[in-house]
Amino acid sequence: MIRKVSYESQERREAQVLAALNAEGIKSVEEANEICEAAGVDPYQMCEDTQRICFENAKWAYVCGAAIAIKRGCKTAADCAEAIGVGLQAFCIPGSVADDRKVGLGHGNLAARLLREETQCFAFLAGHESFAAAEGAIKIAEMANKVRKNPLRVILNGLGKDAAMIISRINGFTYVQTEFDYYTGELKVVNRIAYSDGPRAKVNCYGANDVREGVAINWSEDVDVSITGNSTNPTRFQHPVAGTYKKERLAAGKPYFSVASGGGTGRTLHPDNMAAGPASYGMTDTMGRMHSDAQFAGSSSVPAHVEMMGFLGMGNNPMVGATVAIAVAIDLALNKK
């Protein structure tokens, strides 16, 4: 399919994009698209399908990342994900928050972690008022287990039991209603409703009343990798759950990799340092830095805010799903599984 290469802030990104492609023996973004077409993979469309409101720069970044993976002849989906990260990183605007944090490489490495067998359960610690966590979860549920021997379990864990039920019903997830005993610290499952019978039903969606219940939910699923959201409740749920759970996991001698989505200039609760660039240390940013093993930049859901951080016009949570899905598609195409 012939597509005109045009994307947001192209003049600020083009030099490093071409440099990254040239280093892999690819002359242009147009050639990158041709490489993907020849392999029977359409990252441009897969990106759009994951989050319909994503920007053009996100679609073309995935085209470039996928072409790099194909050109390298990657043998596994995890290797494909890491190569995709190189393409995503090339789209970071030099000197931006995203560039400083190497967010493109971070997304590739996170997706690779989810595609490797040692990761058993991945949690979106996101406010249920954001559908972006659902968008990311859907793609992972549909694609990740096509290349894994042991199925990856995916959960959503956020505030509000009614909200969790609504998100589950709309997206075909399984709603798991819990009850937390604050005296004994025991978590009980009181109801479980699957709203579909396909791969989406394997995504367990929980609603919590507070941080303690959120931490208990993570323990019940033995979560070993998570990504926080950065919605309207970052200071009273997502970041505190991740930080508390990490402390308990380390004390128990168990692995846990915590990713903080969000933070950066102009973010909610950042009146003290608007436009501070990579030096930004507002409230959400600070909380993310305190628990994270990797920190992204911008909103978990809003494309414009992630782009404003110098990265791509796509929410961080759907980007996790897109990276996994495209890496799997390349693996299946190259290795004819």
C-alpha cells in the first residue's frame, strides 16, 4: 500500500530517524514501509487499530521499528520488540523528556520482558476512568500467547468496583469482585463474571477500594511486572500500590519490575515546575521515580500529552499493547510459526 510519509514535528525528528534507519542499511522511511509490506506485516495499521486516536508519528515509528526488526532477521518476538524500541527511540525529539529517559528503548524492553517466559503476570495499575489500559490489555491478550509456551496472565487493577465491572463488560474481560478484610488483611473473591468466551475473557479486571486492597490484589495474582497509569488518582492509588507492593516483594525475595507511566512537564499536580523539561520533579513525576525500574513520559492514555513530552502521539498503555502485538506479528511472519 502506497502511503505518503508525513507526521507531526517531522522536521524535528527526521534527521535522527534517518540516521537510525541508515545504521541498519535502510535508506528511508518509505523503504522501511516496503520492507514491512514484503514481510506481510502492517505496523502502521496495527498501531492505529490499537488506539484509534493515535498520531501519524506513532504509526510511522512502528513502521521504522518493525523494518529494523525484519532487517535484522530477529529470531524471537522478544528480540523483535527490542529492535522495535530502536525505531521508537529514533522518533524522540533531541533534548526532550522522552529522549532523556530513553522512552523508546524502554517500551521495546518492556514488551520484550512480557514476551519472555520468566514473566508470568503483567498488571496495568491504572485508574478505570482510562480506557487506555483496556486498549493495551486487549492487544496483549490477543497476541502475546501466540509465541509464549506458558501463557502470560494480564490483569487490570484500579480504583472502583463499579468502574471495573463496566470496563470488563464493555471490553469482554472477566470482572473479579473482591472483598478485603482490613482487620486480618485477607482478600476474598466474592464474584467472578466473564463477559466473553475468547482471549479477552482471560484478562482479569479488579476494582479496589484503596491502596491496601490494590496491593492484596497484586499478591493474589503474583504480579511480577506492572505499569502505572497517571490519571486523576495517581497520588492515592497507582503509584502507592506499586511502591508498597515493590517493598513487600523485595522483602519476600521475589522479583518485581515496576514501570511508571506518566510524569513530565505540564502534568497534573505540576504547578511548581511547568516547562522544566527533563528536570521536572512534580508530584506525579516524583512518585514515579521513587518506585520505578523504568519511567516513561507523558500520559498513560492521552496521545497529545505523550507527544508533548517529545515522544509519540499515543498513550503509553496502548503503546505497550502495540509493541507486543507488532513484535509477535513479525515473529510469526519471519519464522512462519
